[in-house]
Amino acid sequence: MEIIDIIAKLNYLKDEENKVTGEVKELLERFGNTLERKEKERLSFEDEILKLTGNKNETKENLRAVTKNILVYKINLAKVKERLGELDRKSISIKKEHEELLSRPMANIVPLSQSESAAIGSDIGNVEMRGFAKTKEVFIIAVDNIFGKYESEIEETENEKKRLKEIEDNINKKDEEAKQQQEILTNSLKAYSDEIAKNKNELRSSIIEEMRIIEEFNRVIRNIDRAIVVSKEVKDILNKNSATF
């Protein structure tokens, strides 16, 4: 073989060596970089799913607490309404007795009942001995006490109704705020669930791609390894020359 042919072949081999080495190096680097990115992507999805799951669980607990409060408000409102109903009936009864009292003849106003008669009984029994002036005074006091009793009961009833109305308004306000919060939390819970499902699907797709890249990378490495086959004769020459240096 002429020297010129050897030089030409050497130059060709060097060019091919650089070309193949560059292509193999670039391919291996692309595999490595892609696998590194896929690993970061997988870990990122896992972290996001973990964070979203924590937010979902917290939201679920808050929703449970708000729902429990709404139930308590409902029970308390029922109790308040029941008591208001009792007070309305009591108020109607008192006013009815009051009107009946006003419609009675004057002579029958004082002895309304045993309890009322007891309050003025001794005085009424001695009317004749005390004279007209005293009788008038006793009568006015008795009537005033009777009407005062009704007015006091009506005032107490109205005050309690007013207090209960304020409590009812306060409960209704809290109930409305709780229901608004319940709606917000319910929507947030659904949003978290949807976002978790989305990230899980993306994670699944990412893992599938990562596994395919790993399998292909493994196949490429094995093919390169199998392609590097050197005859024994040439290997001996290479070893001999390596030992010389």
C-alpha cells in the first residue's frame, strides 16, 4: 500500500472519529440532560401534588367545621323561634286578659281572682269602717296594682322578645356568613381535587416518557458496547504499542 493511501485513510479515519465521537457524545449528553429534566419534572409534580393534597385536607377540615356551625345555628334559630312563639302567645293572652278587665263593670274589677283578692282582701273587708275616702284609696291602689301587674308582664315579655330578636338577627348574620364561606370552601375543595387529578395525569405521562427514555438510553449504551469489537490480533498490537509508551 502506498504511503499516500495510508495518509488519506488516516485522515479519513480521523475525520470519521471526530464525527462519530461528536455525534455519540452529543447523543449521550442529550439523553443525560433530558433524563435530568424529566427527574426534576417528576419531583416537581410530586411536590405539587403533596402541597395540593395538604391544602385540600385543610380545606376539608375547615368545611367540616363551617358545616357543623351552620347546623348549630339552625338548631339555635329553631329554639329562638320556638321561644318567640311562646312569648307571642303569652303576650296575646296577657293583652286579652287586660281587655277583658277593661270591659268588666267597675264593681267587679277588684275581685278578679283569689290571688288578686288576697292582695287587697283585708282592706275590702273593712271598707264600711274606713269610710268612703279610704274605700276609694284602697280601690285605686288595688286597680293600679292589677294593671301594673299586666303592664309589668307585657314589658318583660316585650323586652325578652326584643333581646331574642337581636339574638336571632345575630345568628342569621353568622349563618349567612357561614353559608357564603361554605360555598367558597366547597368550590375550593373541588378546585383542589381537579388540580390534583390534573397533576397526577401529567405526572403519569411524565413517568411514562421518562421510562421510555431510560429504556432507549439503555439500548443505545448496549449497542455502543456491542459495536466496540476489536479482533484479538489488533488488540494485541494495541496493547503492545500502549506498553511501549
